[in-house]
Amino acid sequence: MLNPQKGDVSFQVGEKTYMLRYSHLALIQLENKLDKSLMSVIGELSDVEKMRIGTVVAILWAGLQKHHPKMSYDDAAALLDEVDGGASAVIEIIGESFQRAFNASGTKGTNPPQREANGTGTGSGSTILRSDMIPNISGRSPPEN
């Protein structure tokens, strides 16, 4: 089931709907697949000069794992060929999902979570990953919460 609050984004290929979600497990799988840090991957995706199609496929594959766990890396590469607009369209979809995932909560990506106005959280700490660190690779405005 699609949950935009968790960063889910759906897209259509032919008659089939696919859903992306960049959960912590998906991000770990991505880092392990590419043997790179998340920020390195994001930096590569944000720079046309450094971007590799294999990285786009790995990011797509990782995001598909929550809702499509049987999807292999090779399946994701084949899917990239089928998406209207190809890699450019997939990068926009990935960007939207990243923006949603990292903007879903004011505390997501901080360790420990920052204290919110309602008193939840455990106090301020060093920020590991903030939504403002995620470039808007899609070129779209971030979704409203």
C-alpha cells in the first residue's frame, strides 16, 4: 500500500504500477551494493558529470525492495529501459521519493532525534542526515507535508 508519509512514490510502466520507498534498510542495501556512502551516492546522482547509469539502477533497485522484494538488480536495469523517459524520468521519480522520505518528519535523519515542539524526541544532537542535505535532484518542489 502506498504511504507518501514514508516516502512512497508510485510510477506506471505499461499496465503495472511500481512503488519506491527509501527506508533505512533500502539505503543500507544501496550503500552495500555500490560500496559507497549515501552522501557519495547522492553527490554522484546530483552531478551530471559524475553520474553513472549503474548508480541510477542501484538506487532504483534499492527503492523497489520494500514493495517488490523479488526485483533483482538486473530486473531494475530492464525496468529502466521500459520507463517512458528512461533514466531522466527515473531520476525525477527517485528525487521525489528521496524528498518525501527525508521530509516526512522533522526529526528523521538526526541522531539522537531532535526535540519537537510537542516534547517528543530526546534532545538535540549531531545531525547525521537532514532533508536540506538531500539535493532536489528531481527539479520539482519538495512535497508539502
